Amino acid sequence: MKAFKGNWVRIYDVVLTADERAPQVPDDTKSVPLEMWNKGFLVDDEAEIGDRVTVETYIGRRIEGELIEINPAYDHNYGKCIPELLYIGRQTRELLEEGE
Amino acid sequence: MKTTDMDMSYEAVMARKSEIMKASVGIDYAEFESGSIAFDFERMMKETGYTLEEMREIQRETGVGNTPILELKNFTALARKYAPEGKGARIFLKDEASNPSGSFKARRAAISVYNAKKLGYKGVIAATSGNYGAAVASQACMRGLKCIIVQECYDSQGKGQPEIIEKARKCEAYGAEVVQLSVGPELFYHFLKLLEETGYFNASLYTPFGIAGVETLGYEIAEQMMEREGRLPDAVVATNAGGGNLTGTARGLIKYGATDVEIIGASVDLKGLHMASDKQFNKKSFTTGHTGFGIPFATWPDRSDVPRSAGRPLRYMDRYVTVKQGEVFYTTEMLAQLEGLERGPAGNTSLTAAFSLAQEMDQDQIILVQETEYTGAGKHILPQLTFAKENGIEIFRGNPADSENGVNIILPDNPGLIKAVDLDILKMKRSYVKNCIENTGVKNPTEEDMEFLAEDTKSTKVYISKILEEI
């Protein structure tokens, strides 16, 4: 997919490679890079997913990174039904009624 | 400051930390230092902060504060079923979710952002994955400043806590730029680079402005309870993470003259999970209000992103309890089902503790929970437990006392199993003193140091001498 100048996009970059990480971090964290995600309006004329691009963030900073998404959407939601929770409302209401 | 020709390596940026901080918070912390362990906390709060009246005015301008206090009659009735004869204090709740950004953090952000604007900064930056980011973004929007929020958000698999992703959405809704990072304390390095590049104000949670903003919360509690009940609460429970919530609330109560109210801190027990671990990052279901922040910040507050943290919980805390993740989820569901109030889980940490603590208190006593937070997609018991399951956490009904962090979440089989567990506060005071000695390298504390340590641990010089002999 192609993005064009002015499109709202999400980018990715590596802030610190694994061997640049701080000495105090635990080993599992030290074995992976410090990564960054941000969003902005594409500054380049056009680009493909995976290209190195420049964007202007919403407040106007210019930053670089790898283009990973065009018109990025929020996909968090209310999750799935958690049947394990269903007893709580009935149980506490019944307990309250018992005393009346 | 031009950053193009500067050394931007981790070591080089960290070495410039104090000059970056000085430029970005407008406070020269050296002015309050004694050169030894002690520093003049009260003078720092006074000279860099605002009076209570000024803060109330600043907050009124942006619609912050004046939140209602609700009595949770059904919670009280249920707690009394499990309490000994004559026990079961009335439970009250300050509904801080009614603030513009949905949490008490709007109070902290209001003062920081006002101060940034007054000093002529063009924008503000805060490092936070939580409600504080939304609060800073909202206040910056109202005051016409630019805003950048830096979040620790994803693990190395690109998986992020739904609660943190929701917070990013909320910040962006207010026009802020959100920088999302993977797990690790080097977030601070990136944060420093952004401060240096933009010249924006560091709206840290730990500056005097950030803490003093919560004083209005404590003051309002006293004022509203006097008006409504003709008396003060006997105990106030505050969720404790970085220490600012408890510190500010306690200071506000003291400013009112409510010096006898018991101040209780509460955190979610996340013992056993390392906060900087990439693999354990998504094994927890709480991103704040937990012991992973609460204990290290209480025993060494100056680990924060400013040289001297204004959040110093041991200075005010009478008691510190923990509750389990499953207990907080149960209480959150119970709050919705019994009281008709759907609020975010993390903010209900202190409520969970209060449900248990009320059972130790007399029926004519009052226990007040000083916050709630908003709830919504991602930041809700369903998505948070869905995420827990996806990360291999088992969820079942049983006794929460048996739960194992990172392995399971046990929902109490009945509300009688919700038990606040006391942390050894004396042990925490000892480790605070020990940390002061170790981190400053001071071998022979001065008289001033002794007084400072006594004040900072709500104890006495005799007690400090005893600790010093032991370590």
C-alpha cells in the first residue's frame, strides 16, 4: 500500500540497539532493542510500507522512522466475555438481601 | 538548545541530566540542599509552589476539583456482614473520575501546566503510561500549550496493555503527541532527549507543583465531610504508587487542620514481578497503583525524574496495606453492581482495601476512599482480564491469599475473603534510612540530617539513631 504526502501514518524506530542498552536493565530486556512508535503526517511525497520516512507529528515535530501503518486505527476494545466474573453481581446482591 | 551537533548517546545524554532538568522545570534544586542528607522540603514546597487558595483558583479555571463525595451504603452493609459485632465503619468515596480528564491527576496537571505557561514555556512533556498523561494533555489543551506524552507501552513482541493503549488514545484525543516505547528504564533517556530538543516544561509527577496540586483534594475532603456529616473521616485510604497522591492528600488534610485522620496507603500486590523485565511486563494486570512502584518509591523517593521528589509518602503514612489483583477486579464489579458506579479498576485499589479495613473499625466511624478513575474500552475489567488470559494467566474463583503473581488471578469466592494485608512500615522506614546513607555516601549524619530523617519517616530522632546503630 502507498502513502502520500500529508497522509496520517504510524512509524516505528529503534531508539537503542540491544548492545546500547543501559547496564542496569534485566537480561531479558537487554537482549532486545528499545523500540519506539509514533504518528504523524507524511512529509515525503510518497512511500510504501517498510520505507524509511519523515513525518510531522501532531504538534509539529519532524521525526524519522519506518512506515508501518496508514490511517492508524485504535483496536483496543471491551475484550471478550469473562464468564468467571458473572457470579459477582448476583452473589453480592443476594448477600445484601439476606439481611433484610 | 540546538541538539544537532551534540552527542546523543545514552551515556552523554544521561550525563547532561541535571542541566536538562534545571532548564525544564525552572527549579534550582541545589538551593534547598544542605550538602548532606537533609534538604529543606517545606521551603521547596513553599517557594516553588502556590498557596492553597491560588491552587483552588487555578483548578477552578479549568474545571478541576470540587468532585462529589458519595456514601457507599451497600458496601458498608455488606462489609458489616463479615465484621465482628459493632464493627463496620461507613464507607465514603470521593468521585475523582468527575475531573475533566477522568481522574484526580487533573489536579496535579492543572498546577504544572499553569506554571509552565506562566514561565513562558511553549509546551509540556510528561513521562507516564497512566492517567497523568491524559490529565497533562487535557490541561495543556485548555491552556493552549503543546504536549508530548512518553509512554512505556509494548513488550518486544509488540504487545501492549489495553489500558495503556487506551491512555494513548485519550492523550491524542486532546491533541497531544504520544511517543510509545518498549519496556525499559531508558525511557528516561528518550524523555531527556525530547526535553532538550523542544525546550518544553517537564511536567513531572514529582515536582512541588505536581504534588501540591493534590493538596486541594485533601482539603476538599475535610471541608465536604464537615459540611455533610459535621465531622472528619477517621481514616482516609489513598492508592499508593509514586507517593504523590498520598503526600498531597495528607498535606491538604493537615492544611485544613485535620491532623488526626489516619492516613492509609494501599497498593496492589505485584510481588515477584520485575518492572523492567520485558518478559514480565505483560504478566501483570495493573499498570499503576501497585507495589512495583509503591515500595521502591516509598523507600527511595528521589529515584524519580527530578533531583528531589516532592512525593514523600513515609512522611505522612500511618499504615500501608496491599490487596490482590483478583480482589480489586471483584470490588470493581461489585461497585458497578451494588452502587451503580462503573469506574476503572486501578483506581479501586484503595476502595478494595477500605472494604476490608472498615471491618476493623467501629460502626460509628468513617473511612473515606479518596479517588476513582474513569473506565472505558481497554481500561476496564473485561479487556484487562481478556489480556491476562491471552498472556497465559489463569483466572478462577477461590481464596485470593493463594494467588501467585504472573501465574494466576484469584477472584474471591465471597466478599469475606477480601483482606487488606499490612506491609511492615517500620521495615520500610529502616530501608529508607539505609537508602539515604547508601545513596548519599554520608558516613556521619549531622543533627540536621537526623531531624530530616525523623520528619521524612514520621518518626523521632531517637528512632533514627536506633536504626543507624543497626545498619
